[in-house]
Amino acid sequence: MKTFSDEEKIIAKGIDKDFLWMARDSDGVLYVFRDKPEKGGWIWDTSASDSASPFLFNDMFSSIKWEDEEPTLISSIYSS
């Protein structure tokens, strides 16, 4: 089970509500997504070209890893 700090929970709650998902690519970059992404060879991707955005707090949310089987639902971060 993933654990998040109080600071991470506050930041996650402040993310634009249009973004529902969070995942980290194989290169370690953290992204937020409007649509649920699928894990590909090296990245998480969606069919919508404007769905993903790099996340400014890349050094945080260390429990979100490339090795995850599923992206993280952002609302689950602050409601845990």
C-alpha cells in the first residue's frame, strides 16, 4: 500500500480537478493525467494528446513508481 505525507496530501488536493491520475515514467518524471493512462514500453500514455502534463513536484510522491501496475488515482492520495 502506498503511503503519502501530509504535505503530499495537501498538494494532491490542490491539483486541478481536471487531472484525475498520477504516474511516473521509466525516466523518473512524474505526470498528472486527465484520462486514465496505460503503461507502455517506457511511458504511461493516453489516446488524448492533451491529457498529460509533467508535474512540478517531481521530487515528491516517491511512493509512485514506474514499477506500479496501475496509475494512482489522485483523490485516493488525500482521502487515505
